[in-house]
Amino acid sequence: MSRIGKQSIAVPATVKVAVNPASRTVSLTGPKGSNSFTHQPQIRVAWDDASKLIACTLDDPAKIDEGNRRALWGTTRAVLNKMVAGVATGYSKRLEVIGVGWTAKMQGKKLMLTIGFCHPIELVIPSTVIVTIENNTIITIAGVDAQQVGAFASLIRSQRKPEPYNGKGIKYSDEFIQRKKGKAFGA
């Protein structure tokens, strides 16, 4: 059996769950927003309103070792657990822009990064995430979908990764950059 898949998911009282077995869709709505997921046909998702639990099971437990059923079972449960946490509390990532004269600012639905190139970098903000900027150097990305929040944060960081000699670049706020010594002159 899948150690992850057989665990039930506890749902807070503020989250509403709708399971549609015909279309294999699970929809969640909470204080931070809503999200939906379409699971594989080998997996069954059941919602118990009385106990506020979501349970994932296999359609035929005798065929657990056929193909990738065991992996799909655990993955489905993990995705639904992340969705419950996302609509209940949300996800966020903080990035820091480090460099003299380097800034980040919003222009409508675009994020403008001035990070040492001859032109500003323009990134379109997805509709599923919320971006806020503090002091022109701290970017906060928030949303209900952990994958989309992380992907947009990774896209921003990839525009100018932090370098180990001067420490300039875009880094996560909890990331530590191991600094290196430069060349030693004279001896």
C-alpha cells in the first residue's frame, strides 16, 4: 500500500469541497481563493462532509502493482493536501534584489526589473499570483497554487542569479550565498 495515499486529508471548516466523480474533478474553495484538480481514472476520491475528510483509494486494490498506480495514488493525495493548504492559508515566496541601483517595480500587470542590463527586464505576472514590492528591492509572490508561486519566483530569480564574489543578484530571502574570495594580488 502507499504510505502517503492511504492517509486521509483533514479539511478546515473554512474550506468547501466539491467532488465530481463523473469528470474526476475535485474543486476546493477557501478564504484565499479556489483551485481545482482532475485526477487519474485509476484513483477514487471521496469526500466525507460529516468528518471533514478527503480519502483517496484505488479503483481496484488487487491491481496495485500494475503500472504506476501506487505512485499515482500517493501523488494524488499529496496534490490534494497542498491544495487544501493553499486555499486555506496560501503560499508565498520572498525575493531580494541585491545590487547598487537595482530595482523592481510594477507597471500594470508587468514586473519591471532593473538589474544591471542595458534595458529593463519585463515579466508578465500570471493571473493566479499576486506580486507586491517593498522598498523597490523586496518582491513577495503569493497565491493559492504552490506550483505557480514557485514557478514565477524561479522565473524572476533566473533573470539574474546571485553570484558568489560580490553577492549581487536576485535571491530568495531565506537563501544563503556562500561568498568566495577574489584573486589575491601580489605576494
